Amino acid sequence: MTLIILSFLSHKRFSLLKSKPLHLFLILVAMLISSSANPQVSADFTTLSATIGCGSLVVEFQDLSIGSLDTWLWGFGNGNPSTLNNPTAIYI
């Protein structure tokens, strides 16, 4: 990919060459939690890491929910849900 930037003040042309392709991922993640001990739970999560491999994206998720939780159900949109509290998802 070549990016061309034109400066209007000096009329110089700059090029930025990239040897690697640009990847843009939009990932929709759903998280369902339940607690029999505490009905006032608050669901939240973050990603710990995202690694691009040969044709795949591996993302580690961390649960940041508040409250005493019994069950997790994650849906990553890739056909592989998880019931782990801190799962890893693979996108191909």
C-alpha cells in the first residue's frame, strides 16, 4: 500500500510505503453473566491481547464484572461460544 500526502504550503509530495497489508477488525462480543447470590451484578470486560497470525486473529478477553458471579456465556460471533470467565476467541 502506498500513502501519498501532499503538503499545500511547500508543494512537496511524500510517500509512505508499507510492506504489510492493513487489517481492520470489527468484533462484536456479547457477554451474559448470572448470579444467584447477588442480583446487582454489572457486566464488563476488556481485551488483554490481540494477536494476528497466519490468517487468524486470537483475542484474550478478561472479565471485569462486578459482583459474585455463577455463570458466564460469551458469544463472539465466530460460532464458538465460551462459558469460561476469561476466554480466548479465535477468528479465522
